[in-house]
Amino acid sequence: MGNTILDKVYRLAVEADRVLEGVVHRTPTTYSHTFSSMCGVNVYLKLENLQKTGAFKLRGAYFKIYSFIEEARRKGVVTASSGNHAQGVAYSAGKLGVKATVVMPVTTPPYKVNATKYYGANVMLYGDIYDEAYAKALEISKEVGAVFIHPFNDVHVVAGQGTIAFEILREVGDVDYVLVPVGGGGLISGIGAVIKAIKGSRTKVIGVEPEVAPKLLRSLEAGKPVDIQLKPSLADGVLTKRVGDLTFDIVKEVVDDVVLVDEDSIARAIYLLLERAKLLAEGAGVLPLAALLSGALKVRGGRVVAVISGGNADLTTLYRVILRGLAVDNRIVKLTLVLRDVPGMLNEALKVVSANRLNILDIRHDRFDVTVPQGYARVELIAESPSPDACSRTLKELRNRGFKVITNVSGLEGLKS
Ligand SMILES: Cc1ncc(COP(=O)(O)O)c(C=O)c1O
């Protein structure tokens, strides 16, 4: 390899692999029959959602702090994060006997604040957005001399994340594709540098970003890191405004392609992983699986490893994500019927619904809706469907019987009546 930064990352990753022995879980890379048959390729899942702290982030954080341990013990460390990096730093600092301060935006969900405190860090809530917390962390670093630990734009952090690639190659051997979620680019830089050092161009490294936050894709198009406007996403773990300068330089060399996935595909991947594999992952963590299931990445044959990078899902909103995913697959349907307001009419419609084994979760009969003609009523119905087919049959039969049916569920609009 002629590229010095790639050489350096690889050398450090070899060292990190040794340092992290006994510190991190060597998480499994498991073959998934279900997802393989759904996607038509051999799908393996690298389960970093089962990592200590619930995400891969402690690999980089631990190796970074370890790399200057004497100074870290004297000065302490500081970082800014509302997510998995906070817990990675807190956990690693605790293990290494280092004092850690983590600045989190005041909007950070309490479960993340509590997890970070639980690992022993001193948490400071500051600023409404990440940038304000980041500025505060740098200020603390200047004032008290604590060393700032960057979440991705640091060669030791990148090398620590790269240890994931050694584990994948040890377990799976010949890999054709490795799919990696992209935030600031630390994870994919580390994995990419190790994969390319060992496998060269035989193994493709693919970045996956949410459609609403395509920072790496835009940066590659521009030939330099560019800012994007942040919008909400289920993959909140990768909502970074910009990739790093260092990570961009590495990514340019080691990433073969970047694909985008939409929010419905992320919701669907979360619920399918839970239902089929009994695995809980967060939105950022399922981006690679979403890319495969949605067809955003078209792969013909071979062995594909999807890095499931984290499992710290917000349980207070998880049920909504699952419902959304089920709705995408027409397993939960919301129908609006407009029917004549005469006795027996609702009963007739509901007979069709129950004959197709749809289970009604909620129903509302509204005869005061001025948008429907006089003498008609609007019925809104939410039901569980045993299969997408049962749902399609129900709609067809209702329409055949003359009911006006409106559905907002994606994928059903074009259904023949
Ligand atoms: C679960 C999860 N996946 C992926 C990423 C992206 O990592 P990176 O910022 O190194 O690209 C993050 C970042 O925090 C994350 O928390």
C-alpha cells in the first residue's frame, strides 16, 4: 500500500486488535437464513448491537484513551456527544481509571444521559444542539486541560473501529461486500482501511446513509467535505452535519459506493430484525440491512456482511417505529370507508374485513364529516392483517361491493378495485 495514512490506520488497527482483547466483546458475525432468502444473497450480520455499551463506539474510544494513557490519567478527557460515543468514552475512561466529562445537549433523551452517568462519567447538559455542546467541550478542554476525544476524526478512533473488520474476516473468510452505516465516517474508514489492506479490491466496502442526511455522498460528489442541512431521521445515531477531514481522505480511498435509504425502509428493517432474528437494533444500526431489503443496493450473489452497528434504540418511541414498519408491509392497515348511513351497511363492510381475518384495532364512525355527501358516513378503521395478501383481498372485495375505500398506506394506492 502506497498511501501513508491507510498504512498508519492499518498498523494501528493491528495494535488496537491486541489492546481490545478482553476489553470488548468479539461480537458474532452470524449467517441469516431469513435475510439471505429475502435478499437473494448470503447475508451475514455483524452484531455490534450486542457490544458492551450497546454499540461499536467503545472500540475507538478505548484505543484512543489507551494511546495516551499516562497523560489521560493526569489530565482527564472530555467529549461532546448525545449518543453512543458518550457511552463509549464513559465506559472506556472508567475501565482505564481516567476522569471523563461528557457534554450533552439539554435535549438528549434521559435514557442516554443516565447510561453515560452509569458508566461513571461526569455529565454536563449544555446547549440546545450538538454544536453548542461541542463548543463547550472544547472550552472545558482549554480551561482545565482535559484532552478532547473526537467521535470520529481521529486516527486512533478510526483504527479502533477498524478492529471490527478483523473479526468479520476471521469468522466469514471470503467476503464480497461489507455494508457500513456512515455518520462522521470513522466506522467506515476503519473497516475500509483494514478490509482493503487485506482483501484489496476483491471486497467492496459500501457506505449507507439515510436519504435525509447524505453527507458522505454529497462530499464525494463535491470532492471535499461539505455541510448538509440536518433533518430528523430514525437513524439519529448518524445525524452528523459533516464528515471529518481525516475520515474523508480515508473514505475516498477505501469506499466503493455509497447508497441511501428512506425512513420507511429503516422502520421496516428494525421490525424485521426484531421479528425474524430477535435482535434489537437502533435506526443507525440497521442502515445496511435496510439497504439490502429495500433494494437500494443491488447485489448479485456472494457473501454480504451488514454491520449492525448499535442497539441503543429509544424504547419510548420503538412501538411507533414498529407500527410504521408493519404498515409499510401492509400488516397494519388504516382504511377510510365512505358508506351509506343506513342500518346494516357498516355490518356488511365489517363482514368483509373479518372474513379476511383482519383484526380491528380501532374504529371510528363519523356521520358529521362535511366532506362526505349527505346521507353517507365516514368510517376510519385500523386493523392488523395476517398478510399483505389478506389486506389486498379485503380492499378488492370492499370495492367490488361498491364501498368507496381510501387508504393512506404506502404501496396500496395503485391497487386494482
Ligand atoms: C449506531 C451507530 N452507527 C453508526 C455510526 C456512525 O459512525 P461514524 O460517525 O464513525 O461514521 C454511529 C455514530 O455515532 C452510531 O452511533
